[in-house]
Amino acid sequence: MGKSKQRSIRRGKNDQFSNLTREQAIKIVVSLLESGDKEAYGLITLFGLSAEELLEEGASYETVAGMKCILK
């Protein structure tokens, strides 16, 4: 796949969220973590989410403990 096509695909993935609230981001991150998607890391760092917020929303402790280096 060419560089231009890769950029277009990435751009389409990143344009999914036009206006995203913090509460919506937490729900999306928890669902992405359950599915094992690495895009959750970008949202965690973008919003500066804490481990407590993710645990309150229903993320498993093991998943959150494994990401302690990027969580506040």
C-alpha cells in the first residue's frame, strides 16, 4: 500500500470523533481496552485519564495496572 493511501486511511480513522466529551472518551477507552485495541492509548494520553476514572467505568484492574506508565 502506498504512503498516500496509508495517510488517507489513518486520517479517516482519526476523524471519527468530531466533538468528544471526557465522559464519552472514558466509555470509548474502556470498550477499546476490552477488545484489545491500541487506539485506547491515544485517547488516554489526549484526555489525561486517570486509573480511577477507568476503574469506575468498568475496566478490569489487570488491564489498568498494566498501563500504569501512561495513566495518571
